[in-house]
Amino acid sequence: MKQNFYVILLLTFISYSIEAQSVMGKWHSIDPDTGAKESVIEVYKTGDKIYGKIIQILKEEDKDKTCIECTGKDKDQPIQGLVIVRGLSKEGDEWTGGKILDPKNGKLYKCYVALEGDDKLKLRGYIGFSLIGRTEYWYRVKE
């Protein structure tokens, strides 16, 4: 009986560790100018690709904003609920080959994401090749 308890405890710990090391989950985006939390983005997997959707805008005055600079199906859509990380595939320790949408300017950029720790996600958006671009860090939402 005691051995079963330890096996269950070990399996629980292992499954939690695997979950904590995943890019999937809820993340706080950070305003690069102020350092304040801007929104909550849920990163999820569909098939073998990952996506990220803004599920909550934290500033009350920004909650009803739409993506006026966006094009196509995203034009004039509410920013809260918008899928901004699109179609990244796993390559080694990174997810790459997809796009990220900046709802502030409506532009799509190539991007990759990688964990920099259990609770820190590095996002690199760029045009052309990754040397010309911007890096942001998101932090895992603690529930």
C-alpha cells in the first residue's frame, strides 16, 4: 500500500513537471514601454501546431478595442478573442514557422517561441530573418 502511494505521488510530480515545461497554457503579455501586464494569452495546440489567442485584456479602457489596422478577416475584430500566434511547429526546443499578429499596428510577422524557464516564454517576431525584429517575454499565469 505504501509503495502504491509513492508511485502515484511520483507520477503526479512527473506529469506536473511535463506540464510546467510546455508552452501551452495561459501567459501574461507585458507592455514593453511600461512593464505592466497587458493581457492574458492562451497558447493551445491544434494538430501539431500551436496558436495563441488573447482571452483577456487587463486594462479596462482597452477591453472594447478593435483591430482597426488589421487586414482580411481580422479587420475591425475585437482584440479580445483575436488569435495572434498562428501555426507554429515544433523544431527542437523552439516552435517556429508561423506568424504573430501585432494588433496595435495590424502587421503579421514571422515568429518563433521558446521557453526560457518553466514560467518565461520568449517570443521573437521578425521580418525576413530573425536578426531584424523584436523580442518579447511572456510570463505564465499563476492560478
